[in-house]
Amino acid sequence: MKKVKFLSAFWLALLLIAGAAESLAQTYNYQMTLTPRRMGNQLGVEIWVRSLTPNAGPLGAMNIGVSYNGAKLQAENFSLVNQPSSKTDAIQFDVDAPEPLPYYIIESEFHNKPARGFAALIGTSISGLVGGTLRYVAVLDVNVTSTLGPGFTPASTGRGSFIGLLRFNILNADALTDADLAEFQFNPYTSLNTTVVMSGD
């Protein structure tokens, strides 16, 4: 398994590092995106990854931090079975399309897939002072059962492959205004958590 470097917020130009000397083996490019969703009295944020080049290799273990507005949101309890969630759903663009029904469920390719070397998704929440300001981060962990699994190469079309979804409870919903934002972004506060993406080989 090789460490893959996280270069920017929404773009992952992931560099594979090989060997103890950390010589640059080859560059693999991926794009990672966040998709916020309203879910009743909660907000969810989906995490997707897409291959940008035909020779993009499989991905393995990942630690992905998402920072958010902790004054307006509270990360859902990570001991619950659906936090993080390995499923999301969507509706086909053409609602008049014949069977199968336009509504469909999307399952993570990185959750409980022993043949690929993946264990269950887990997560945690972190908060701390950064430059005198209290910051909040929810972390999605893609875990591997062993280093023998081949990992998974993300799709190259659309948003790519769904990794997982983090849930957040809305605080004092009745008092929110148009100026109150979720402020979801890939975590820039490395003193709280560092995003790490590993190759699958």
C-alpha cells in the first residue's frame, strides 16, 4: 500500500509514493467532491471520488476530514448504525423512464467489501482551537481488512464512486436565517486531522 498525497480541497491530484526513499513512481489523478443534502431535521454530506485519467489505480484506506459550522450543526453520534452511512439515493434525470423505477439506492464500493479488502466505514468528530477559533471536523474512515485486498478504482464518469455520507443534526433550526451556512469543506485544519488517501496496491 502506498500513501497518496492530498493536494487541494476539491481536487485530488494524488501522487503515489514508492519505497523508503519516497521516490515518485507515477502520478494518478482523482477528483473528490462533497454533495450536501437536506435529510429531514438533519443535513448530510456525501463524499464522492472520480478517476480523472485512464490509468488511475485502485484506492485503499482513506481518512477524509470535513469541516463544518459547529455553531449551527452537530455531527451525529458515530455509535449509531447509520453514521457514517454507506448508502445514499438518487432519482434518474428522466422521471418518465421505464422500469427500473427512476428512484434508486447507491451503495458504497468502499464499505464491507472483503474481496476488495474493505472493512466497515467508521468515523469520528474532532473539535479544537485553530488560531484562536474553535473549529469542528467530522472524519470518514475507509478501513481495510488487510493489505492483500486489491482496493477499488473509482468510476470515471459523473461524480465517480460514492464513498460514504456523514450526518449532522441542525441546532436551533427555528432561529436559523439565510446567513447561516453549513460551511462544509474538506478539512484545512491539519492540527485537528490530516486527510490521507492510500493506494489499493
